[in-house]
Amino acid sequence: MKQHEKVLEDGVLDPETTVVSIFPSPMHYAGPTEVQWHAKARIKQGLTFTLLVETQLAWAIQLRNVICMMQITVAAYDKTQGKMAFFDASRPQDFVFISGTKMRMLAKNKENPPDGFMCPGGWKVLVEYYDSLVPTTSGKVPVAVPA
């Protein structure tokens, strides 16, 4: 919630027209499991549609008779504009895809994303959160090793 507060304070979103609500689960699943969880939660709430990107198409087949899939354009960091933008396949070299995993790793290691990727106040909240979790002698949070 602190990060959402900073995004509103920094003017990324208009506080007069933005509604902030809490989704009923922490965002820690990552990957297809998290995507499926969100789709199932939407179905439970009576929604008949969800947005998806191409990487989510494999699991979407399982839900095709239950929920209408609406494909969206993928956003990525545009190095030429210094901000997030819709991916343009005619100039792939100009884009950087920063996954949630990559973003969390940057924050855990107190590194910054490219300028324009996120408002500074929102990024600071994320870095402070990870800084509060695991103090280490190297100043870096260890990378999780898959089991």
C-alpha cells in the first residue's frame, strides 16, 4: 500500500480518479500459477473476461470454456523513450523486458531499474521493504535456489 501511495503522490496516477483496492492474496506466486489464480478469482467474482499476453496462452486453453480471453499488447521498457511503452516488434533492440522476478532482484540488491521504469518514490518503498527482510554481511539478499 505504501508503494501505491507513492505512485499517487508522484502523479503517475491521478489520485482524483484512481481507486486503490487490495486483491485478496499477496502477489508472491509468480508465473503461470499466479496468472491462473487471478483468472479463477475473477471468475468467482462473476467476471467473464480476463486479459492475457502471449506467454499465458498455454494455460488459457484450460479456461477457454469458462472465461473469455482478451489478448493485450505487451509493454516493455523502451530505451529510446526512457519509459514503459508498448513493444514494437520492428525494433526489438530498443526494448528491455523487466520481469517481476528481475525487478524484485534489483530491489533486493539495492540496484535501480532504468530511469523512467518506475517513479522514484515507489521504487524506494520496494527497496526499503526488501532491505528490512534479510540483513546480510555482503549487503545482498541471497538468490533462492530451486529445489
